[in-house]
Amino acid sequence: CLVQIPLEKGKSAREVLEEQGLWEEYRQKYPYNPMAKFDGSF
Amino acid sequence: AVGPESMTNDAGLSYYGVISIGNPPQSFKVIFDTGSSNLWVPSIYCNSAACNNHVKFDPGRSSTYRQNGSPLSITYGTGSMTGFLGYDTVTVGGLTVTNQIFGLSQTEAPFMQYMQADGILGLAYPSLSASGATPVFDNMMNAGLIDQNLFSVYLSSNNQRGSVVTFGGVDTNHYSDSITWIPLSNELYWQITVDSVSGNGQVVACNGGCQAIVDTGTSLIVGPQGDIDNINYWLGASSQNGEYMVSCNNIGQMPDVTFNINGQQFTLPASVYISPSQNYGCLTGFSGQGTNLWILGDVFLRQYYSIFNRGQNMVGLAKA
């Protein structure tokens, strides 16, 4: 018995922000740290 | 008190699935994130632009909701989410998990406004979970809802549809060849040991071995800055504001990058690790940061069907 949940591949936040011309502003204002979610354990 | 837990806030994330919470059910789009362990969704107690752009859970509309009330604070690189905890029935793909503890957001970072997903469903180990909240998958296992204590993920490369999370088993339709089973090196995340990263037969990164987290909640392949610089230099990419760009015309001539794991080779062709950007040409999927840890995110997982085996504490990888 496999239970499957289909995933949709939608627009990323980056794509939306690029379309609106806001990407550069947002990436500078909210710089992304990919390790932030793991920092507590490393 | 609820301790802070860092969370995902990756602008490149694009895969989400639908779950429901409460009775009658309220539906939410969530990112299935193997790099965290909490479930949370926006709530009616949040009125920021980020929350107003998403579906909000209303506990008053659910006959099965029970308040926990403990505060929840999740900090991440570009902002934070705060809220409180409650219990309700959560339905995931036809599996009904009763009394599931989850977070109801009260504040969210402005950045969240632009994400299509409403919330996050964490699929890592319970010891990572904020406030000790039992993760959804642990409740599935404890209630005997699934045949095997594992789940698997297929991320389609191009199509908007076709990607899937499978609970309780492996879908043989989504991979070819055999599965390589890799023991976890840390049963907190889905963390494994990578022996090296190579290209054209030469080691280009992770010389002598390194640790990597298999994370559906990270869009790129992330590694130590020096190693990532080496790979991108070797690929001929140029750096701008922390991103690495190549000419889109060169993709056909660019080499494979191979992750050597547990004696097996996991190879990524350029068509997998290069992606076009609307305003920025073509970007490589290798991103640097300041620790020694690697993250094998969606760029890697689109090429390799991944199986997350809680029963045996192993990750399985097979060619998607």
C-alpha cells in the first residue's frame, strides 16, 4: 500500500521576484544563508 | 519554552504538495522538507503581507482542533517565523494522522510573501523538532499507517507535474538500475558521508571525504566556499554577487560532475546542474557557504530518486 502525494513544480520566489523586478532588492535586503536551518546542530 | 529552530527560506524552492488540517479539512500547500522536522502553516492570527498572500488556518473552524499554546519561534537566514502550537487531524495523501502537533504562524518574514507554498512539512528526525513536537512521519509510523518506515521522493526535471512523495514504500516506476543504500552518519538530519567530488577523473572538491545532508528543502547543491569555488572555476563559471554564471551556449560542452558516495558514482551532467535564469543567463547549481557541510538539494535529487529509510537509518539513491 503506497501512499503518494503529487508535488507541483510551481514558480519559485526568485522567479516571482525577478518578474516583478524585485529580486536584487530582496536578495540584498534578505540575504539567504543556506546553513541557517542547520546552524543549531553544527 | 520552545527553542528556536532554524528553517528553510530558499528562494529557489519550487516543489509543493497539498495536505489538509482539521475537520472539516482546510487545505494547504506545503514544502516537504527533509531538512527540518516541524509542520507549520499560516494562521488567522497573522496579518502580515506574507500571511495575507497565503491560505490561513482557522482553528475556530475545526471541531477537532486542540490548543497547545506553547510558543514557536523559527529563525532562518532571511527572517523568522513565530507562532504557537496546536493539535489537529492532518491528512496527507489519504493518510489521516490524528492529534498531530503543528505550528500556527503569527508572524512571517516578508520574503515568504513570494513563496507559492503556504507552509512547511518537515521530514527529518524528531530530535531536530522545535519544542519536541512529534513530526508527522513519526506519528504515521507510530500509528501503523504505513507498510514500511520509509518515504521516497521523485522530483521531475522539467514538467510542472509528475513529481511525487511516496509514503511507506518505493515506487519502482520512478527509477532505473539498482538502489544504493547509504548508512546515515548522523541520525538528526538525513546526513551521509561523501567520499569525494570529481570531474574528468580528477578530484575537484571534498578531497578526503565530507559530510552532506540530503535535503529536499534546499534548491541547490551547497558546499564549503573553497570547494564550490574550485568546482565553478573548473567549470569556467564567473562569480557575481555570490552566484556563478556560465554562457548558456556552453552547456553542451560542459563536463559531468560526479559525487562519489559509498563506493558508487552519482553523476550530474551539465543539463542537470545548470539552470537558466530570467535575467541572469545560466547559473550553476553549486553555491558556497562558510561551513564544512554540504547540502545535496533539488539539483541533485532531480537526477537521483531518493529513499529516506527511518527503519534502517539509511538513504537510498537510484538513477531517476
